Amino acid sequence: MEFILKEKGEFALDVQSGLSAPNKYLLSKYFYDHRGDELFQKIMQLPEYYLTRTEFSILHHNYASILAPILEMQHEFNLVELGAGDGFKTKILIEYLESEKAAYTYYPIDISGNVLAHLKQSLRDKFERIQVHPIQDIYRNALAGQLWDHKRRTLLLFLGANIGNFVLEEAKEILKLMAATLGSGDFALIGFDLKKDPELILGAYDDSQGVTRDFNLNILTRINKELGGDFDLSKFKHWPVYNPVNGECRSYLVSLADQEVRVDALAATFHFKRAEAIHTEVSKKYDKEELNQLAEECGFEIIHNFQDDHEFFTDSLWKKR
Ligand SMILES: C[S@@+](CC[C@H](N)C(=O)[O-])C[C@H]1O[C@@H](n2cnc3c(N)ncnc32)[C@H](O)[C@@H]1O
């Protein structure tokens, strides 16, 4: 409850800052209310959204090799996951850990209390003896709070290319925070979406059924519902663009008219010029050189890049130096 109240206050402040900025923006972490969670479930099943099924297949083919280094330590460990969502792919790893009778506690971290509640229940239904401690918070707070046992080894998961929701400099900051949380010799498994045919990338954020459009527009619905906004959704267009040079796929909501939008909770009215854009999400794609540099600069050694045959995606296993 305390978190929900705090989160509401932060949501209002962040909307105020984002819509008052010279280049308007809304933070992508606010996509995930109840409806946003449902829409993201649909996105993961879209034919154009190659990310989920590619990463699923990487984990499905490599779970034993991925988990071998932490299991070989023969020590109780923490399995900490940033942005766990529904844990659909994590369950491949958990299933193996359970079959190996590994001694571990799972700490899924997510901003959405709704997904965490479902995840905990679904794990309890499937794995009787599993130890799960959900943490509802944003990545930075959860990492700074370090609510897991530091006498144990840790494997930190950051799957689903969630790291791509940060521009490069922010991603470095998060990875350095991760490194600061881990002890020397601990592990991190990070899912990176790789640079590839721009058409394939763009399709994943602009599907033919319009689910990614609805997901993007839902952030305005959330402002309407939670902050008393009067956004007219028909006056904003979902507009993703991919830049093959820096690997950033950015989603925007573009105002189709000169318009005023009132947000009661902020006691403010925001003006939108015709064709003015609100930036809502970045999904950065990486290449191998960038990965090597990131690991080096943030205090990790790359153990192995687990990837699919098309080299669309990599789950990169890192060890804290
Ligand atoms: C794109 S989904 C991916 C879920 C899962 N990792 C997967 O690979 O399927 C992102 C998840 O991260 C959560 N999330 C997004 N931004 C977050 C933040 N800043 N802090 C904590 N959780 C966040 C969302 O609620 C959502 O469940």
C-alpha cells in the first residue's frame, strides 16, 4: 500500500516533468498498469515480436550450460531478477534448478504488483518447495536496497532485453549499480536484442494487429484514469522509428492537432502543437563490440554469449570481476 501511494506521487511528478519539458516525454516504466500488463502479454505472442520466442529458445537449448557455473559452486544462492514480468522464460531456468534440487531463493523484482502476485502464485502452484520473495520496486531502488542475503552467491537475471529500455549511458549506470550489488565472482545473465534488419526490428514495435499501438497509447489512458487527465486518444498517433546507426528504436505519440490537455491531479493544462511528439520508449539494440565495451567498463567479464542461429538476440552470461 505504501509503495502504491509513493508510486502514485512519483507518477504525477514524472508526468508533470515529462509534459513540461521542451521535448515532451513519458517514462516507459509507467506502461505497466493492469491493462499494460495484459497488453504486454499479447505483445509477447505476436508473430512480429521475435524477442520473446527467440530468447525462449535460447534458454530452452542452453539452460544447463547457463546454470552450470552457479551450480558448480555448490553453495546456496540468490536468484535475483530485474523486471521479472510473468516469468514465462525464467521458469525454464527454475524448472531445471528444481529438478537439480538446487538450494536457492528467487527474488523477482518488478514495478508491477499485479504481475508479481500472479508470478508468485503460478510458481507456488508448479513448484511446491520453491522459496520466492517478490520485491515490488523500480530497478534502481531494489538494487540499492539489496534485500537478499549477501553471504550467499548471486545470479542476477535481466532478461527480455529490458536493459534496452535505457539509452546507453543509463544502461551503464544500471549495470554499474548491478556490479556494486554483486560480490566478486557472482554472475549476471543479461538479455540483449541485437542489431539486425531494421524492418524486422520496426515490425516488433508496430505490429499489424495494433497491439503495440494500444500499449503505447495506454500510457495516456493511465494518466486519464489515475491523474484525471482528458487526453483524447484519437488525437495521438503511435509512431515508432528505428535508427540503425545508434541501434535505438524509439516510440512516440504524435499529436494530430493543436490541442490543450488538462490533467486535474497536476492542476495543469498542457499545450500540444500539431505534429508535436511525446517520446515514450526506447528499445536499444546492441552489437558485439558494444557488449564487450559495456561489460569491461561496468566491471564484468563475459563468460559466454548464448544466442540463436540468426544472431537476433543474446543472453550474455557475465561474471563480476
Ligand atoms: C518488457 S517486460 C519483460 C518481462 C520479462 N523480463 C520478460 O522477459 O518477459 C518488462 C517488465 O519490467 C517491469 N519494469 C519496467 N520498468 C521497470 C523498472 N524501472 N523497474 C522495475 N520494473 C520495471 C514491467 O512491469 C514488466 O513486467
